[in-house]
Amino acid sequence: MSAETPFTRDNLNDYLSALAKEFRRLNGTKTPAEVILIGGASILVNYSFRELTYDVDAVIIASGAMKAAINNVSDKLNLPSGWLNADFKRTASYSDKLIAVAAYYRTFSNILQVRTVAAEYLIAMKLVSGRRYKNDLSDIFGILWEHSKAGTPITKPAIEQAIVELYGDMAKLPDRSVELLDSAFEDGDFETLYKQSRKDEQEAKTSLVEFSKNFPNTLKVENIESVIEQMKQKRNNASN
């Protein structure tokens, strides 16, 4: 599997199963491990609107043998280096409260317990991140859409409470995420919002690839949003 090959709902379970067996081989059976899936991996195991992700972000609670187990599974199954990682802990969307709100998913080989962050808590994380060139916005609308269809709608107050639980107060949200949350519940058509945001995200990704090709080594985290706007304006001008 190359870095460009996606994780799916089915193969993710296979890889977690392989990880549990390898961890058990290295660490024995006395000390269990825990993995809490967040982001795209959590979307995969909880919802049907998204079919793949290209990385597996997680909170990893385990002995030092887990790092070796992850690397060994990577080598054995030809997975990307760091296929399971906790890099997101360095981002604004991380909160040490995630452990408390994670829900049980599965236990593999009686040694690896996997939990996930979903529903309003995952929406809260996506709102804090709010990247237009990733799947953050479409994931928000997709979650709202699926819960609405299932008859278990997520309310705006529930999301706001989740934000407070994870981050202390609403001030953690970027202004555009506050506006997004307000407009989403004013509109209420989560299916249409999901489909439009997926289209917008694809266009944003294409714009960033084009910009990087034309201006190598120029794109940085701090200028991504302005580049997306500039490229969007360029497309609009060209179509007029």
C-alpha cells in the first residue's frame, strides 16, 4: 500500500486487527492498549457518507511496544510510514478531554481497545480546525445529515456544549466557523450543504495544487486561505 492508497472502513479494521496481534506478540497479554480514533478514521467507522481517508489520526495510550508494533505492521502490510499516528495532538483541534468523551468501538485480540470520537464532539473538532481544503466542512454537514436521516438529530446547543466541554469556551472557534455553524442551522438542508462543500473542497484542493506548481515553495499554512480566495477569484473572473 502506498501513501496514495486510501484507508477504507473494511481495510481499517484489518489493519487494526493486525496491529493488535503484533502488539500482543511484542508486549504480551498483561498490559492492554487503547486507541481513540478521531478525524477521517472516526468518520469511516461511524458514518456512511465518506468512503475513505488517507491517514489515521488517533490518541494512542500504550506501552513503548506500540511504536514498534505500528512500524512492523507498516513493513509487513506495505502501509505508509506513520500510518497510525498522534500528530494531530500538535494542532488546535486537540483537547485532553477527548479521552473522556470517546465511545467504545471494538476490541481486537483481547488486547487493543478502540474507541472513537463522533457526533457533536467530532463536529466541535472539525469546527476548530475548519480547513476548506480538507474534508472538515463536508464532514460537519455529513454528520448532521446522517443523524438527521437516522432520527437522532444533533442540535446547535449540543454542539456548543461539546465545544465548551472540549475547549473551555466558544472563543476557540475561528470567526468563519461560528458563521458556518449559525448558517448551517438556519438553512437546515444538510444534504445540499454537504454536497456543495464537497465540491468546494475539491476546487480548493485543485487550486492549491495549481498554485504550488506555479509557485514552488511558496504555499505555507499561514497563507493557504488567502491563496484559496485568490484562486477562486481568478476562476470567477475567467468565467465572466
